[in-house]
Amino acid sequence: MSAAPAGPRGAPDVRTRFAPSPTGPLHLGHAFSALTAAQLAEKAGGTFLLRIEDIDRQRSKPEWEQRIYDDLRWLGLEWPEPVLRQSERMAAYDDALELLWRAGLLYPCSCSRADIYQAASAPQEGAPLTGPDGIVYPGTCRPADAPARRTDRRPGGALRLDMARAAGRLGDMPYMETGEGGPRSVAGPAAMMVERIGDVVLQRRDFGTSYHLAVVVDDAAQGVTLVTRGADLAEATPIHVLLQRLLGLPLPWYHHHRLIRDETGRRLAKRDDARAISRYRAEGATPENIRRMVGLA
Ligand code: GLU
């Protein structure tokens, strides 16, 4: 980083975060992400926050959560308590969904994955286009004439964002990205959002919320001014900027860091137990060794 990122509106306060899901062991990629965020905060005299992203109640386990705390403390990281846990935040997600529903921007969707694949692969459609959430939704359930405002009750089940409507109301959505070369503005054109991202699910049938919605609501609640996360999530960022605008939330800056890969160039995943931090610990590695392994020492 050549310049410490200022917060939005030029404020110097850097509040950034590491937001793991307790669904498996933290590996070297997580260590890199957490250490990068902590370093960015430290350099700017700011704050490093931890958030537990456990909206997936099936896959999240208390043991994994405990191991996250243990591993991060062992790495030498500290964060303010209490830690925000997404499973305790359903009321806040509900409020945000309600606002979008009333604004006429959400619609119910009953398509299965197979339905979507089939509709998107119809011969006249060519190869299905994929975006941050997989195949770009072909619009099967999208109402042609949704009301501009809704007063009826928000249904359960899956709700999608009508991207053309949302982007049409807001126009282009530029955001600030920090990196090696210093801060730069990314254009975020509205047309790209419609074509390459499409109608993302914001209320999942199984979770009652979604990753995109929860992240945006929580970054605002935690006063995050700099979102630090891997480059693999960069393509989701325009969705988050759009949601921040729709919900009237402050726009943080974004730092998408490089990914830690294995010898074959593959990005590390939770199943890569061999690179679990706890494994290195058990084998006698020091936090300094880990920093060196991820190129931070
Ligand atoms: N919970 C996400 C993950 O573990 C990260 C979300 C984010 O940083 O925005 O990949």
C-alpha cells in the first residue's frame, strides 16, 4: 500500500475486518487475509474487527468458531469484544429486506437450480452466462409489471432483487478500491450489473437472508470503512455497493488482496486441511513462520 486509505468522505478513520465462516479450519489463505486486514488497520492507526459469518446454520459449528478465535489469537491478533455473529443479526437483515420489498425491488422466485440451468441453456440463449452467484438468472419468475411500491406482506421463501429496476433507479455505481498503486475509483456501470450479475437472491429460502445482504448490513453496523477480503470476492463488490446505495448506508472503500495458492496454482479451500493453521501449529511452526509463508514477513 502506498497510501493509507482514508475512510469514506476522506475521513482518516480506518475500520476494517476479517469475516470468516466457521465451517472448517482456517488455512494459510485465511491467515493472510486476517493479517493483511490487521496490518492495514495498524498502519493507519485504525481498528481491526472480527465478524463470524454463520448464517449457514447447517455448516457452521461452534467447534470451528472456537478454533477461529484460538488460531487468530495465536497469530497475535486482537479485536474488540463482543464479536459480531451473524446468527444473532436476523432482525437487522429482516429490516433491510423489508425496506427493499416495500420499494418494489424484490420478487419471489420458486426456481430450482435445475430450472435455472435449463432456462439459461435453452438453444436460443447460447452458453449460460455466469456471475458471482453462478448462472445469471434468466428472469423466469420476474414480474413484468411489479408495483413501484408494495404494501402487501413480504413472503417467505426465496426473494430476488430486480436488478434492472434497482440499477435503473441508481445509475452507475463507482466505488473506491485501494491497492499497491494507491486508491483508485472503479466505475461499476449499471449496464454491467444487469447483464453480468443479474437478479441475485437476497432472501434465501434456507437462511432467510443471503451472504450479500448480511455482509452489507453488518459492515455498516460495525462502522467498517475499509472492506478487506480476497480477490475472489471482488466480483461481488458491485452488488454490495448497489445494496449500500439502496439501503442508504455509507460506502466503505474496498481492498481485494491476492489469493494464497497451492503448488499447482489452485486457491486454498476449507478442505485443504494440510494447510490448516492448527496443523502447522501442531507441527511446531511459529506465527512468524506463518507470516513468512504467506509473504508478510
Ligand atoms: N465470510 C466470507 C468468507 O469466509 C467472507 C466475506 C467477506 O469478507 O465479505 O469467505
